[in-house]
Amino acid sequence: MFDILTLNKIAACGLSRLDPALFRSGDAFDAPDGVIVRSADMKEMELPASLKAIARAGAGTNNIPVDACAEKGIVVFNTPGANANAVKELTICALFLASRKIVAGSKWTETLKGEGDEVGKKVEKGKSQFVGPEIAGKTLAVIGLGAIGVKVANAALGLGMKIVGYDPFISEAAKASLDASVAVETDLRAVLAAADYITIHCPSTPDTKGMINADSLAGCKDGVRIVNLARGDLVVSGDLIAAVDSGKVGAYVTDFPTDGMLCRDGITALPHLGASTPESEDNCAVMAADEISDYLVNGNIRNSVNFPAVFAERSGAQRVCVLSEGDVSGEVASILPGAKITSAARKRAYLVADLADAADAEAIAKIEALGGVYAVRVI
């Protein structure tokens, strides 16, 4: 029986994917085999020795100590694409919010309460202060062409925008899904300089953190409109506020407001609504549950952020799973002659070895003693 600790409320349709004959789930296990988490911060959490896997019901994993988990032999999963449609829809909404002063106009209209028959006249007289441009015909820079960025690019293209994309690590699958008319550039400065609108859809990494700053903004068009529903620290808050105040940035819509951004003309602050739809939460929960179940029961890894993908139909009586710093497939093959081995190595390596008969304890001990091995599981 595997115990799955839930650190946030996880949709029932996801938890129901866990076979009750094999799994228990709840929020009060002291020695869980797995964790399913949404937004709870695990960086200061003491990870129990029993923990084998963490599934993040969402794309970002900056609330999880990913590298520390790897060194403890804990596989961290995310759910790429599960919330992509929800974020795409809000991004399209944000493009309009950045253009038409809809929020400001709505707030102003509410001030007319009590004016009676004069409301209609005052609306007509006051509407000119909320004029904004159409998005059709404008150039949109999509920074990051993963599952969300591709959907945004295709949708905005359908609304008549011209699209320039930037992603130095775009996958073949993303290329195949992206409309053929979208050029993918490798020069970020050139992409920013061409844009009337910018929308950001990349993860927060040491390379992307603070990518929108005083220097990069200086190379943008005057009045550029920016949408950030990805991560707050991709933007240097003080630099962005200064650019809005000067008019360099015509509007900024963000899901990650800072105190300085609130109640400021030109900035629309949202309460992290990007993936906040029932459909998205259900999709993420189902995907997270399936990933953690397949790993704990079958040893398969799909959508891990700290180990490579390895999945194979089980054959034989036993499967030995090896998480390691480097490729140890040759050494494992010599220790387990006749095993059917499937492995992959990138920054770290993962291996599954299927055996016709159970491996003896001595063989497992030899694998555990190999250099760079983080953990060995026998299932």
C-alpha cells in the first residue's frame, strides 16, 4: 500500500485515479511514499526518508526543491499542458485588457451610481478617456513556445495579429503544433524590438529571471504593452513600474502583482488567475495522479523535471529501478545478466531492469554501491 500526502486540495477526479487497492491519500501521513501538491511551498519542508515521488499539479515547480529531491532519489513530476488552455484564454483576455482600458472604464462607470437618467449622457461624454487600440494587425511577441505559448500564438494569429516567437529550446512537438506562418527567432532583443505587444510564457530559471528589465525595455517600442501570466520574477518590478510611469510601457497586465504595482494607472493586477478554472484543476489533478501512480507501481517516468523519461511495458517477475547521477546501464547489466534494460541519461540518468526472477539482495547491494547512484527501488 502506497500513502500519498496531499499538501493542497486536489480535485477528486484526480485522486480517484489512484487504485484504492494500492493507494491511500490524505493530508496527515508522516511517512508518505508520494506527495501531490499545487501551490504549497515545500522548499523548507523536511522531506521524509520514505518519500519517493512528488507530483506538482501544474507546470511550475519553483515551490519544490527539485535538485535536492534528485540527490535524495525523489522524482519530481509536473503536468505540462494540463492548464494550457486556461492560461491561453486568460492571455487573450489580457491582450484586450492591455488595449481597451476596460477595467478603468468599468470602475469609472460605477462612480455614476445615483445619477439616474443622467447616467447614459455621462457615459457618452466620458467614454473618450478610455479609448484604446485594436489588436488586429499588431505584432505580438510570444516569449516561450511551450504548450501555452504555442496555443497563445495560434489563437492570436486567428485574431489577426502578426506573431514573432522566441524560444531557444523549442521542442519538435511544439514546432509541429505551431502555425507554419510563425517565425521562431533566436535573438530576444530583435523579437522585443519588433513587438507592439509582448506576452511571456517561459519558466523562471537563472537565465530568464529578470529578463524584462530596464535594459531590455529600452530596446522595445515606445508604448509597448506587456502581459505576464508566467512568473512574477521574470520582470524586474521597479524597472517595469518606472517604464509604465514614463510611458515607455503603455500597459502591463500581470498575474503576479507587487505592492508597488497596485492602484497604479497603466497596470492591471490579477490574483494569479491563469490556471484557475475547474477544467484546468481537474486536468492537472488527473495528470499528476497518473504520473505518480505509474512511477510507484510500474517504475515509469513521464514528465519529470529532474530525471529523464523512461517508460516500458513490464516484463518478467521483478523490476529494478535505478536513479543515478550518470549512466550506469553497463554496470547494472553486468550485475544483472539477462535483465531487459531500458534507460536514458541527460543531466541525470534513470534505468529500469526487468528480470525473469527476483534479484538477490547481494546484487541490489552492488547496484546501490555504484558511484553516483541516488536510489534503487525494487518493485
